[in-house]
Amino acid sequence: MKRLKEILLIKDATINKVQFDKEWFFKLDDMAYFLKEDLSEVEFVYLPMLIDGEEKIVKCSSFEDIIRGRKEFDQ
């Protein structure tokens, strides 16, 4: 399992993200592709995000939700 550091994910231009209520949320599809893992067990919310100049409503998860979902799925 690939180790994650939130600050590096925030800086990574290949992962779409949005800050909401002082917390970063990452587009779940981008994270699954980045990690090459199934993240279907990770809790998510739908948030508006600007992608390629167009606002879309996408599945997003916080860093903590992604970490928790990966651990629960791994067991």
C-alpha cells in the first residue's frame, strides 16, 4: 500500500481537490487512479469542483476518510 502525505497530495497537480471549511477534499476517482487501488469503501461527499474550467459535482473525500477507508478495506 502506497504511503500518503497530505501536503504532497495538495501540491500534486494531477489530483483535483477543493478546500471546504478549512479542510481539503480530493476527487475520489483521481485518488483511486493515483494509488492504483479500489477506494469504493471510502466515505465520500459530493462537492462542486472546477475541472478543466467547468464546475462539476464530484465524489470527494477528506484525507482522513481516505486513510481510514484504506485501512478498513485492507483488513
